[in-house]
Amino acid sequence: MRGKKNQVIFGWSIVVLLAVVLSSGCAPLVFGAGAGAGYKVHRDDRTAGQQLDDATVASRVKFRLAGERGVPARRIDVDVVEGVVHLSGFVASEEIRQRAGAIAAEVDGAREVRNNLQVGTRTWREALADRRTGAQVKLALLEDEEVKALGLDVDVYQGVVFLNGVVADSALKSRAGDIAAGIEGVREVRNQIMVNP
């Protein structure tokens, strides 16, 4: 009896853990990440040093945003690729959007800021649809023979797909954009992938 009770508790613990991971963005391989429907496609072609530098800049930006009164840091997704900071998510006003961009630009190591924050909100249905679309885009990128090994970040907001990462040539960048555009529910693709020859 005790063993069965422990199995039930363990099972519910796994369910709760998965729910937390799905909602918080802690599993870059399989689940959503960040403030919206974000997904990291498995391998990253940047060097370990580049990844560490970008992770450091991202942490600094997140820390600065969290310390700014009136800026909803938890709703802002921060991605950094080769020093370029990408902000995405929803904020309540243009003033907050501009402030978040300015904060990111002040961070040491940020070469450029691409402020994709949108003013407004989205319903839970829209958020759910974005997560589903993001998962489909991610899966399609993983299944593609040419694109599967690329380290790409996928964020989706109200059907608009943002692609970030680094690829070896412009043909792969275009192919990734075309794959994303072919997924049902995608209204627009903003292909911000960088080409690193």
C-alpha cells in the first residue's frame, strides 16, 4: 500500500514539474522557453566561448530589467546571439517598450538591440495557439535534413514567428524561414538569423 502511495505521489510530482517547466521556460530542448512560445532547437553552432559571452549578456540584461520599477521583466524574453540582444513579448505601453530597449542597450557586451516587444496583451487562447505553433515550427526545423543541426531559437507571438540564431550561410537562413512560413497558423516570419561564414 505504501509503495503504491509513493508511486502516485511521484507521478503527480512529475506532472507538476512538467507543468512548471512548460510555464516557466526551463527546458530548452523540448518545451517552450521565455516569456512566450519560445523553443531552442537542439545544437548551437557557436563556439563555447561565444555561447558563454552571449549567456552572460543575457543574464545582465535580465538582471537590469528585473531591477527596473514598472518593467515587467518576467514577461520579456531575452535572447542574445553574438552580442545582438533580441527582446520579445508583450508590455503595457510604448514607454515601457522603449525603456526596456534602452536598458538592454546600456548593458556591457550588448552590440545591438532588436526590440521586438509588442504593446498590448494576448489572451490565453492566443498564448496556447502560439505555443502549439512554436512546437510545430521547432519540430519541422528538427526534422529537416539540412536545418536539423542548427542552434535556432523560435519565439511566436500572435502567429508571428521570430527566428534567431547563427547559421553557416544565407541558403540555410532562407530555408529555415521557408520552413517556418509553411506551418499552419503562422501569419508572418521575422527571420533574424545571423549568417556566420
